[in-house]
Amino acid sequence: MHVFIGGAYNGKTDYVRRLYEQQQMVMIAGELPQVAPACNVLVLKNLEKWLVTQNLEEDEQIVQKVLATLQELEQHCTLVLIVTDMGRGVVPMEKQARQLRDTCGRLYQALFKEAEQVVRIWYGIAEPLK
């Protein structure tokens, strides 16, 4: 699994498209698919949109569900995740926004631990973290 993280509109998607342009790639946004499409590279982005449809009070179960699903998908193709850095220490006023930030933080920690490669994208420039 390869994870690319960065702020909103920092060039993550363009960077990943260029990186994998020579391979058969499928990009899915805002969903957590249960079945891998036929492709060499599966790119999942905007998992935050899927997360807001879940009960964020149960973040540990959510993290485990996502990891199990990703492990299954990874058996069929190269798995690439594009995730958005949530907040950089800014605590949202609304409870649901705080829960989303917290769940993303826990999920991203788990993803980074499992990932073979983690890269931060900062305005189109890649910085390998792992």
C-alpha cells in the first residue's frame, strides 16, 4: 500500500496520476469499495467523504473495518491511497468535524504503519516519509 498525504489542493491527485500514468489505473473517490475493479493500480481518494457516513463514535471499529477492506483489495492490485491532512492542529468547533478529524488521525496512523510507502505532497512537491 502506498499512501500520499497533503493539504487540500496541494497536488496529490495530479502527482499520483503522473506517477502511475503508464499503468492501468482506476481511481475511486469518496467510497470504500468492497470489491477490487480490474486494474493494475487502484487509487482511493477522499476516504474522508466515506467516513462522514459512518458512526464516528465507533472510530476503532471503523479503523479496523477500513484496514481489513484495504488488505483484501491489496490482494488484487497495487493499492494507492490519497488522504487529506486534517487540520494541522486546528480543533474544529463542531462536534462532528472534531470527530472526523480525530477518526482521520487514528486511521492515518494505522495506514502509515501498514503502508510500504508514505509520501507527503506539498504544493506538488513530494517528500518521502517512509
